[in-house]
Amino acid sequence: MKRVLSGIQPSGNLHLGNYFGALRQWLQLQNDHECFFFLADLHSLTTVRNGDELRSLTLEAAITYLACGLDPAKSVLFRQSDVSYHTDLAWILSTIIPKGLMERAHSYKDKVAKGISATVGLFTYPVLMAADILLYRTDLVPVGKDQKQHVEIARDIAEKFHHLYDEAFVLPEPYIPEDVAVIPGTDGQKMSKSYHNTIPIFTDETQLMKTVMGIVTDSTGVDEKKVPEGNIVYELYKLVAPAQSDEMAAKFREGGYGYGDAKKDLLSGLKHFLEPIWEERRKIEARKGYVEEVLDDGAHKAQAEAEMVMAKVRGLVGI
């Protein structure tokens, strides 16, 4: 059994990209491994500038984790900010990291290019991520391919610490299943809050229909044959209705099947896929105080694990 750790920034409402890119793998991993999943609210401070908004988004993300099937009896679910050792370790690690290592991190340049403020926190984001990982003696870190470098940086930092002091950490490995693909957004780019092209997991049916009908398509006519592979509508439908995806592909190839009808089929598939998650949310919200109880319990378990690592680190560095 391996120890697994991962988290998602609650910088906006979670969406299908989060589900198929992360949550779905978590649900599988929690059955066979020792899992720690956190709400990365400290990381969200690089983009969210309103305290009430961040608290609300963090709670919403916790509800989403639970409604999608994360089981507190199998996994430790907690808020990153509830365990102060994350920032404690991040500072200690930052004192040994060469500046050049941070300058090689591609995510900083990518995010600045997207318009995110070039703050020191954004620049040192990989250090906090390394602390997140190393605190829990993590073996496997489920990440997308675009986050693989952060796990490699965490390994580099751990090895640097071991060279300067002594062994204190487990060297983590990225966990990237072969079947995890980039989830297309409504405009064809990667589905991301940064691109404002997401399909939220929780939304009302009217907004869901508006979002689906607004998916960008080409100008191919109704009667013309279409290639399903790479088509946004088809690729999304294949995720939420895999059993029916061959039927949609055949309709595209035959012609006489327009994007309007395809979007209606996608909308139907999405409703069928999301309704069980929506129903689970209703049950969770009916249990007053349940989510905070889960997060408090998770924070205590996470704190106890992190404390063992920090005790050794503090002893080694002399504080």
C-alpha cells in the first residue's frame, strides 16, 4: 500500500476537468492506498483576493469532493491552511533552494502569461507544493502532465535537504495514469478556470444548457459528414456517456447529424451523469455541520502525520 497525496485549488467552482483529470483517479486510489486529499486554499491566495470568497469556494470544493465520492472513512480530507506545518516547512525549504531551480519552473511563466500577477508567492509556488508533498512522506502524487515538473522539483528539494542535513523525507513519484487525457473546454482549449471555458459540476439546468449550447464548433453543415475524433462535443460526450459514444460517432460520420442535435445529446448525457452527484450533494447539505466535522477530523489526522516529519526536520536544522 502506497501513501498518496493530492489537492485542488479552490480558486473557482470545480468542473468536469477537475473531475476527469483528478477526482476520478482519487476515487479509485482511495480503495487501495492510504490517501490524503486537501483543499489547497493557501495556493489560492495567489489569485483570490477576497477572504469571504475564498472561504466560500473552499467549502464548496469540500462539498464537491464528498459528493463525487471521496469517503472520509478511506481518505483524509483537510484544508491546507488548517495544518500550519505547510508554511513552516515551505520556509525552511526555501532557505536551501537555489534561485535557478525556481526560474526553471515553467508554471510561473505560464501563469504570468495568462495575466496572473507576478508575485513572490506565485514564483515560489513549487516550494509550497514541495512542502505539501514532503510533509506526509508521500509515495505517489496524482498530477496532470503539466504538473509533473512540480513533483520532480519536490524530489530535487528533498535530495538537497538530505545532502545538507540528513534523510527526513520520502522521495515522491508522480502518478499519471495513461488514460488521463486533457479535458477540452467549451472553446477547445484545455478546460480551466483561467480560460473561463468550464462546465461546472454544480450548476442549474438552465445555465448548463446555456453552457453546452455555447460550445464552439466549426461551420460544417448539418448534412455533411464530420470527424468525431477531436470534436469538442464528441470528446465530452465520450467522457460522460461512454456506452453511447460509438452511436454519436457513427452519426457524425454518416452525415445528417448537426451540432445542434449533438449538443442536445451531450446535454442529456451530462444530466444523466451529474444527477447522482447532485443528489449526493443534497444529502450532504441536509446533514448540518457534517462537512466541517469531516474537515476538522481530517485536519487532526493530517496534523499528527505532519508533526512527525516536522519534528525531525526541526531537529536537523536546529530550531
